Amino acid sequence: MESVSAISALGALAQTTRLDAFRLLVRHEPDGLAAGEVARALDVPQNTMSVHLATLARAGLIRSERRSRIINYRADLDQLKALTLFLVKDCCGGKAEQCEPLIAELFPCC
């Protein structure tokens, strides 16, 4: 990942509703959720949620798939991985033992 892509992704996540929507979609992998379900779960008007989902999609953090009249959204876990690696790639100046607590904290979630 390059800095421009990382900045775009971080900028998209730097808003409460978008961050909540992204985290919700991550929790619902691999099936994803319909846009209306995301809006209901977060108690956000559907038209407002559409704008937020479009911002996340432009940043490459989510993907959409049309199923008849419904648009289903999924988190792009490859982009999440790329962003996470970009942020921690130079962790602790190459001293792996100092990064162990971070890695240990991430490991149980998956």
C-alpha cells in the first residue's frame, strides 16, 4: 500500500458513522449486509448511509454487489490487511520482540 491509499482509507474511517459501518461489515464477513440493514443497525437514514458507504467504497475499504434490487456490501479484508501492514510494517525499528505484544493482541481476534 502506498501513502496516498493509506491516507484515503484513514480519511474514510475518520468519521464515526463510517468507522461503525466498516466495523459492522467486518463482523459480518463473508456474507456482508444489505445497505438498508447497515442503516438500520446503526440507526442512520438510508440516504445518509449511502453517502457513507460510497465514501468507504471509494477508499477501497468495502465492495458492493447488486443482488436484484438490493446492494450488498462487504468489507475488503485484503485492504484492511494492507492498511494494517502499512501502519505497522516498521514497528519498533525492526526489533520483533518489541512488536510481540501487538501481534499477540491481534492474534486472538482471528
